Amino acid sequence: MKQNEKNPILLLSVGIAALFLLGFLLLVAFGARTYRDMVDSQYGNMDERALSAYIAASVKANDSRGALRVEDSDCGQVLVVADAGSGWALRYYRYEGQLVEDYARDGTPLAPEEAQRIGPTELFSVERGDNGLVTVITDAGRILLHTRSTEGAAS
């Protein structure tokens, strides 16, 4: 004899499987959203730190005795990293809302139109401290650099 009635255990099994499937899909969707938010936050953090890291790496790579100085110009403060042996210098300053890097003969006028744009910033200031401590302040925050150079720096 064949029963036309549906087996309640079969319905319960299908219901539990559907519930687990729904839970799994919700978990995947929530995990993907959380991962996307974390990656967006990480990239935003890296973008903010890129400016600071670039300046720090460049200054440290080109630091030598008497090479660092801070000058005032029409563009505001200029951080100059001079290469005494060649007579050329890297100059960092803010121009039209951007931090720029200018590589030219030491002592020549700034050429902001030809300078390499590093990144956007509304704030750029440099302070020389005791024992070779240089503080660079941008929108991304404050960078403290301990330089080998303690001579020949103007504040």
C-alpha cells in the first residue's frame, strides 16, 4: 500500500537544509562586506601614510652632514636636502595644495610648475630640533626623523 501523505521527517530535513543554506549565504555576504570594508580602510590608511613615508625615505636616503636645511620662499617653507658633492638638491614644498619635489641646482629659484607632485596636503611645515631631530608636519600627521646631519641647517 502506497501512502500519498508527505513524510514529516522529509519535510523537516529539507527545512533544516534550507535553513543551513540560508545561514551560509548570509555568512558569505556578511564576510565579503566585512572584508571589503577592511580593504577600503587599509587602502585609505596607506594613502594617508604614503606622503609621510615618501618624505621620510627620501630624506633618510639623502641625509649627509650639513645637507638638510629649511628655507622660506614664496611657496612657504622649503625642506632642502642638498648633495654637497654634486651641487644639486632635492627641495620639498607645498604648491597649489600639493606637496611637490623639485630637483635642481642648489640655490636656484624654485620651479613649482616643473616639480614632481607627490600628493595632496593643505599643511606642510618643517621644524629642526636638537641633535638632528627634524619634524615634518603634513595633513597625514607628524613625522619625526632623526638625521645624521646636525650642522648647516637653518631654522
